[in-house]
Amino acid sequence: MRVLVLHNRYQFSGGEDVVVRQETEMLRASGVEVCLHQVDNDSIIGMRQEIGAAIGAFYSYRMRAEVSELVKQFRPNVMHVHNFMPRLTPSVYDAGRGQGCAVVQTLHNYRFLCANAVLLRNGRPCQDCVGRAYGWPGIIHRCYRESAMGSAIVGGVTSWHRMRGTWRNQVDRYIVLTQFARELFAESGVVPAEKIVVKPNAVPDSGIGAGDGRYLLYVGRLSPEKGIKVLLQAALHGEGFPLPLTIVGGGPLQDEVERAARSGRIEYRGNQSQEEVRRLMKHATLLLFPSLWYETFGMVIAEALASGLPVVASRLGAMAELICSGENGLLVEPGSSDALVAAVRRFISSPQLEGAMRENARESYEQKYTIEANRQILLRVYEEAQGVARTAR
């Protein structure tokens, strides 16, 4: 089997970039020939260029020609598209289907349903545009980078391709990361429900940790939708957490985290290597994941489970699917610092609960998120996509 992987990298590397690299390595290790073609957004700087790039995201004949040439040279059985915004554009589907190639699209976020791709507005989950032929609420609320024009253009890309039949006819299989996402996309009517397959992300086996560090851990982007302000409030107000909090990551709220660290209750470690993150997870007592948006998966949660680290997370979206409250972690009310503190105190006060949850966390990983299990699902998706493509010819 030969697979052409297409991905539009982000200016700031994130989880999608990690998944693309990991899946490419995973496929090659199983004997699949992979051609990875990536473009980036490095030249898109400032609102004017962002809007220009958004307009170009409707369809790129240049990218269609470029990818068509790749298909001719590499002759893939499957074209697997990850992020196509804004430079690749859905034109790449035509490049693959035009030459008999099966097309698979991973939906890493909610861009098909929401202008800002995260279904979040004013710090709360929002589905105002879900199920609408055109996401006009997103324009009113300036959901794409606080720009009405940008929101109209981004929403227009999805709506135009929906009317054109792109999502229904040009893609053979859609991969989503959770059952929650599958139901959301299926109910929206944007993509055909029968073409949606659930395949969670996988993480390498880091080995089980001892959990002997007696500290709480947060790993991730320091941005509002991740619940950073809720996390800081929980750590600093009143008695706060019964254990010190270590924060790893960077982002727009970094200054706020650095100021909070002066209290002595928080240790801010900045960005760290993957090896150091795994080491911290092995010694941590709990991972805190107070995200305010649905999250399409949560790689950090899966990594924690791999090391036997229980997780306290918001009862929302993917988090409520990865974490079974009382077994491999605890789920709390989103946005509530009091609930976050109470969950941590409940966990710390019961050594028996802590021991059981550590075992269950590791078991969750072994059952669902190993590289081998993921490889088998992905190869099966490719086989199904080829069958659909042959039928459609």
C-alpha cells in the first residue's frame, strides 16, 4: 500500500502536527510506503494576509496541480488529508479522486461546524452554527479572529463546499477522534454519517510511573480555552490545592502564569521536551485538565494514562469519553475552581482510591491508545476507503 499524506502545518506547532508525524512513522514501520507533503503558514502575518489566505482557502488550482503531479509520480492507493486550511484547500481532493485515489480526511477540530474551529464563545461551549447551512451567528459574534469579514469567509468555505457536494462526494472516509465528535458531525448533516469512523489518537508507551513526586501537573497550551484562569484561581485562592502545582507549556497567558508562580504555590517550567514531560508524568500525583471547550481528543490525557497517571478533567466533549469518573480519574464541572480543588482533595484523601485509579489509568491506555491498536484501525479505514472509491467509479 502507498499513502500520500497531506498536511498544512500551523505557525505554532500543536497536537495535529505531532499526530501527522507519529502516524507517518507508524505506517512506515508497518511496511506502508508513505509520501508526506506538508506546507506551512509562515508567510501569513497580520490580519490583512490572514483574510487574503482565508479567501484563497475556497479553492487553489495551483495546489490541485501540485498535488496531481505528486499523485502521478507516487501513485498512492490512498490520499490522507489532515489539515487543509488555508493553503492546501479542498482542491486536493479533486487531485486524488481524479486519478482514482481513495481520499481520507481526519477531522482534528470542528472547522466544518464553527468559524473558530473550537465551538467556544465567551469561555463557554457554543453550537449556534451547528446544523445551519451558513454560520451567520459566527459572523455576528466575530468568531474568527474577532473579524466579521474573516468569519464570513471561513464560514463561506464550508458552506460553499457543502453546496458543491465536496464533503459528500469527494471524501471516502472521515476519521474523528471520539464518539462524541462522530455524533456531533453526523447530526450536523455536513458530512455523511455513514462515512465517519472513530479512531482515537495513539501515544507511545512511556512505561508506568511511580507517582511518588507528590505534585499536581498541568501540561498544555496556556490559553483561555484551556481553563488556565480556572486553574490559577484554584491554586491561589483560599487554601488552594493540598499539593504544589507544576505547569508546563507556553501561550498567550504565560505572563499571567509567571506572575502566579511568584506565590510559591506554583512552579512554572515553561516549554519542555517530550522526554521531560514523560518524566514529570511518571512522578506526578494527578494531571489536571480543566479545559473549557469540547476538545477533539486530548493527547496529554492519553499520555498521562500511559504512565498510569490519573486525570482530573472537565466533564465536556472528549474529556468525558477518555475519563471514566471514579475509575481512571475524576470529572468536574467546567469552569469551577471550587470543583477542581474538591476533586483533588477527594483523591489525595484516599490512598486506596489513588492506587486503584493508577492501575485503571494504565489499563485504559493498554485497551485503547497503543500504537499497535491504532495502526490496525487506520489500515482498516484505508481498506474501507478504497472499497468506497472503487464503488464510486
